[in-house]
Amino acid sequence: MADRLHGDDADGRLHGDDADSAALMAQYGITRIPADQFRLGEWRYSNLADAVAQARRIGAAASPKPE
């Protein structure tokens, strides 16, 4: 399994959504933590403050959603 850590798996990536990934997580004491993402256009931010700061820099304003 150690080879999987070096990108030797079928597609060169680990996604954490299969049995091999679960086994690696258990082996190394890795836990999964859900995380919020904030989107502004095509960009994603891990915290709201960064997304708001960028929106202010570019002058973005959300259109009101129709009810």
C-alpha cells in the first residue's frame, strides 16, 4: 500500500472514497473532516472572509434571487 502514497495507483491520485483509501487512512491515523467551501464565480475559498475580500476587490455584487 505504501506505493499508493507516491502516486502509483491507477490514475495517479487518491480520492479517499474507496476501500484502499480507507485502509491508508486507518494505517496512518488520517481522519476526514468535512469542510465548507465558498464560491465566487469559478473560484473556491476555504473561508468566507477571503471570498468577501475578493468580491469587494472586484466589485462583485450578488443579484437578488427571485422568489
